[in-house]
Amino acid sequence: MDIDKIKSLVAGLADLLEGRRLEEIEVQEGELRLRLRRGGSVSIAPLPAAASNPAPAPAGATPAVPAASEPAESLFVIKSPIVGTFYGAPSPGAADFVKVGDQVEVGQVLCIIEAMKLMNEIEAEVAGEVVRKMATNGQPVEFGEPLFEIRPRK
């Protein structure tokens, strides 16, 4: 996709966002994906790398907790099994399922990923301590995107 085509797409998609109640539009052509969010956030990425790169947080979102100083090899990464919207709590105003520093058990609910109006509970695959939460409430997440890092119990 050339830069003029990208500029044209961004302008056209921005018009679509303004004229409708859409929050986000995504266009894919070949191996390139263009995502435009209300508020001016634009991301352009090649598709093969998109699954391993977290999507930028929506405008006004709070940043994720900074990376732990522990080497990544000793941490278990919980990844999103589906494309959808991340929710850290069972309902608006409720406490998060887990927070950094919590001890979790196998099968314990960590978050919800909403996809096509279905709420999918994401469970811990290992017992241990939540070291890092990588998504923010209401953030769109991709398949395979890291959501949590857990230090497994020994």
C-alpha cells in the first residue's frame, strides 16, 4: 500500500467514524492492516507481526503496568485466544478479577474478552503470582496478544 493510498483511506475512514456511531474501523489489504480509532489513533502494521504486537491503547486509557525486572523466560504469558474487547472486571464498577501481586490458581478467571456480544472468561493456565497486566479495560485485543504474565509457583 503506498502512502497516498493510506492517506486517502485514513481520510475516508475518519469521515465514516464521524458520520456514524463507530468507535473503530479496520481495513486489510494483502499483508497490511490499517486500524483507525475515534480520537485520532491510527495503527498500520504488517499482518504477520500484528499478532505479536499489542494494539495501541485507546485514547484516554490508563497505561498498563510497567514490565517486571524478572527475565521473561521464567514467566508464563497468558495470551488472548480470540479477537475482542478486554474487560478486567465482571461488570462496570466492580473490582478487577485480579491485580498485579495476586496469587492465582489454575482455572481462576483473570478477565473477560467480549467477542460478538459473548463474554468469554479467560482463565489462568498456571498457578502463581500475577506479575504484569498488559491490557487495559475496554481495550481491543488481538488473537495471541499477551494479556498477563504469571510467575509460576514452584
